[in-house]
Amino acid sequence: MNSFLPRIEISLSQIQENTQILSKLYMGKGISLMGVTKAVLGDPSIAKAMIQGGVEFIADSRIENIIKMKNAGISTPFVLLRTPPSQAESIIQNADISLNTEMETLKRLSYHANAQNKIHKVIIMVELGDLREGILLCNLSEFVRQTLSLVNIKIIGIGCNLACYGGVKPDEKNMHELSELVDSLEKEFQIDLKIVSGGNSANYEWFKSSQNIGRINNLRLGESILLGHETVGRKVIPDLHVSAFQLIAEVIESKKKPSLPTGDIGQDAFGNVPGFLDQGVRQRVIIALGRQDVPVSSLKSNDKLKVIGSSSDHIILDGEYSNLEVGDEVKFTLDYGGLLATMTSPFVMKQFTN
């Protein structure tokens, strides 16, 4: 038995194979990929697997993750997906490209790029309905005009973000609108927008059904590479691995107990008043994992164990049909939220397998 628990087992070969399949699929229509590492805390081994699988860029939301990957010897164009103005100096030092929507941030980037004698490349993000980051279309032309006047800043592309905050699906209409914006801006300003980044793992269904992808030539993929599915309906993409990440925890108690607490019920540790169904005496299993490590709704049991409750450091399972004993290991696959949490938790060991 492995003594390191809880742990998340990571199959680098499955991540690389997922990347290879997606790279071949999207490149069939001329779309390059950015491998997004934000959900895995910028892990260099995972970034390397993505690069070996065929991504042309590594993208992350945190400059700290990019610095970690560079210090580990990862050599590739790095894209910063979230650009805080307070980090402008470090962004110029460490990121090759950044996504931008604010002139004040671009001015700071321009200042530090000039001071470091660098040309910093930027992708301007436009608002197409999802209401996360993006410049309103009525302001786009003037924004581009001002950006072109900044020293040491070069606009290399236009992008949009969909299906993250508002859940707006990428479709023929909004993707065609993005393509038309590119044509219009290139004509108005006599510039060459080499990167047209149409979205993320949510773009799979649009891509598969579209006869004409227009000017879209780049996507930013994290979840489909890591977990093997698209993100509009969470459908598995054919031939992709869906269990490259498996969370393993230890059983620390296994006892027959009533299913209904006794005494007056008040608030639990998180301010909720719980309700219970009386199912009689059941085998209850507690594992050494809690909400501090992972949202319990993110856990998918390979053994069909049912989560019946949790606190900060304990998760309680219905083990009536499992025969689990103290010291046994319980294995789960994860959704994106669970992956994000467990890869961030310092209490969950990361173990790589092939």
C-alpha cells in the first residue's frame, strides 16, 4: 500500500495522448492549441506532456505558475490569460503573450516593456455575450487604435471567452461575428491578426458541426485535455481518456451506525441546517478527506459509493455494500472543480504514473 494519502494519481501518458488526439483533430481545420495549465497549478510535468502532445502554447491565469514552469526548464511560448496591472513588470519578464481588455493595464505593460527593451505581444479580448472579460464591440475600434499607439506593445490577435461565466455556447453566430471583427479590424488599421482565439473546451460541438470555421485558428484547451470531455454538456470526446486524474483517500473509520442523528438539530459546521432520511442502521465509512481538499459534489466513485455527508476534514460514505475496512483505499475520479481544488490543496500528494 502506498503510504502517501490522500493522493492524486496523474497519468502523464493519458494527458499526452489526449493532447495528441485533440491536436490532430483541430489541426485538421487549421486550429492551433494553447494547453491551459491553470487547473493543475502550472505543473511542469503536465505542461511537458501537453507540449509533447502537440500544443503550440502553454497558457495559464497566474504568472506565478508560468514562472514555475520556466524555472523547471519548460521552453515554449507562454500566454497569460489574466493580466493584473500590479504584476505588469513580472508579466513582461516572464510571459510572451497576454490577454487584455483594459487600457490602464496595457499602458503599464508598455512602460515595463520599454524599460526592459522588449516587445510584448497582446491578444485583445472582445465581449460576445458571456459577460466575463471582453471589450464591448462599440468600444473595440477605439481601443485598438489606442493600443497601436503604445510603445513596445504589439497586437497579434483577437479572442473571446464563452461558456465560463454566463454559460453562453460557442455557435455559428458568435463565431462568425468574431471572424467578421477580425476582417474589419485588419482592414481599418492595416494590421495582421495572426491569432484568432475562438474559445476553449466548450468549442468542441461548434467545431464538429461547423462547415466553415471562418477566421478562427486557435483554441485554449484545459478541461478537454485533462478530463477528456467538452464543457457545454460535459460529454466525453471520442477516444479520450477520462481518468487521467484519480483521487485516492484512506478509510479512517468503518462502523455500523444509525442513519438518523439523535438530539435537537441546529446548524452544522458550515451554517446549514441538515436534513436526514431514516434508513435504519447502516455501515458508515469515513475517509481522510474533507471540504478543505475537494468539493464533495466533484467526487465520482469508481465503486459507486454514495457520499452522505462531509465536514472540513472528513467525508462520510454509505459503505453498506462495500466491505471497506480501516486502512483501505477509496478511489474517485473528479470533475473540473474537484481537479482544481485537489491540485491546489497542499494536503493532497501528487503522484505521477505512466
